[in-house]
Amino acid sequence: MSTRTRSPLLLAVLAAALVVGVQALLVPLFAAPAAHLAPRDLPVAVAGPAPATGELAGRLAAARPGAFEVTTLPDAAAADRALRDREVYAAFVAGPDGIALHTAAAASPTVAALLTEAASQLAPGRPVPVVEVVPADPDDPRGAGFAAGFLPLALTSMLAGVLLVLLVTGRAARLAGLAAYAVLAGGVGVAVLHGWLGLLGGDWLAEAAVIGLFGLATAAVVAGLGALLGRPGIGLGALLVFLVGNPLSAVAAAPELLPQPWGTVGQWLPVGAGGTLLRSAAFFDGAGAGAPLAVLAGYAVLGLALLLLARPAPAPADEPVAALRPARAAAG
């Protein structure tokens, strides 16, 4: 067998082995967080008279050690304010007729279902009334549509950054492309998710601004890394946004349900911050938006700075050849 025959064969085997190695890393990265969902310091409240709330907090701690971070509040009204401000996911309210559960399912339908089950265990033999203070969207009661609809936003934003690096030369043109993408992504995204599918329930302009900022942050950081580092930078951007950022985002659950510190890490990445910010805008009138807004703004600034720091792309290789043709014709 000649060297020419062996080299492509060896390359093919190495390529297959490389892809399988990546597969072996990606499968647990995507599957492990979903397979180990459980409450870990999940913020909840107990509300009511002091003796009753103390007993409730003790029973929660005994039932699931380490699962809940409990805040004690004086009454149901204070608990509802905490729910609307995204300070807690649910409140166990003690009253003369027993326990009632106040929820904010819009923050995470998965958590609301989990806490409904926990409340029934605290009051065996009797139904626990559930008060939906901030309900999930009626067209998406389980939150599956929100999570599934957010993934294409991440993928297309990453693709926009890649295309701007590979197809567009010049800082000004790339910056203009990012601005155009952010505006269009925000407008089209809210038209589809809110207007067509009915998965969002907040102010259209605020939701469009969030989607546009998420698109800008994601596309800018991918484009900036690609412009500065070349193709390895594109790979690093894809790793940051999708391969690591997506499974740790907790868009379909809640950061406190993921193994730690990965739930926290996910909120420092674009997809996790974007999902949290969009929930705040769509269902909570912007409550709890400060941290994810700062994260996305930081990625947007970082990406734009990298684009400005990168060397201008060289002129296409065929331009010198085209320039030589008139000279050759004149010489002939």
C-alpha cells in the first residue's frame, strides 16, 4: 500500500476517533445535568405566625436536608411580594386551616410541580390548596415551549457570529451586521414567541429588547473570538455558547436544580443569563433582571472589544491576480 493510499485512510480513522471522543464528552455534558435534577438550596419562604413557620421550616429541613434555603415571612401578602420579585420560587403559608402553597410557576413549572409534591408530603391525608401568584403562560403550562423556543435563538445567534467572521471583512461592516442582527432578531423573535406562539406574556418592547441583547451578546462574542483567534476562536465561541452554555443554562428547569457549582456557572454564560432575563421580562415585569442583564451586557461589550482589537481581515486572494491581468494584457 502506497503512502498516498495510507495517508487518507489514516486521516479518516483519526477523524472518526476524534468525533467519537467529542461524542463521549458531549453525551454526559448534556445528559448528566438533566439526569441529576434535584433541589439544592432552592429559595422558598414559609409565612405565617412564628410558631407555625418555625415548625414548617424544621419539617422542610428534615424532609430534604440541603434542598431548601428558607426565608421566614410574616404573612401571605409578604410571601406574594417575594414571589413577584423573584426572591423565592414558592411559599408555604400556614393558616388556621393548615398549609397552603403559593407558587410562581412562571419562574419554573418544573420547580412548581416539585414543590407541590413536597407540600402534599407535609400535610398527608389532606389536599394542599395551591395559589398561583405568578402562573405560567396558559398556552405553555409546563414551560416546554419556552425552553424549546429559546434554543433556536442561541443557535441562530451563534451562526450569525460565525457568518460575520467567515463572510464579512472590515470592522465597520461586521459591527453593522451585529447591529442589524440584534434589531431583527429582537423583532422577529418576539413576533414569533409572543405574537404567534403565545409563549410570552409581558411587554412586547421589553421582550424584544431582551432577545435583541441576547442575540447581540452571543453573536458578538462568537464573532469577536473568531476575528481575534481565527477558526479556533469560532470553536471556543461555540463551546462557550452551546456545547457548555446550553446544558448548564437550566432554561427548562432552574439553576438551583442542577448540581453545583454548575447551576451557578450556567448563569454566567450567555444562554443561562438570556433565559433568566427573558423570563423576568415576560412574566415578572423585570423583577430579578439585574444580574442576567449585567452578564449579557458584559458579553456584548467583550465581543465588540474583541472585534475592534482584531487585525483587519486580509484582502481575498484573488484580488492581486485580478490586478495583474491588465498589466499582463498591456505587456502582451
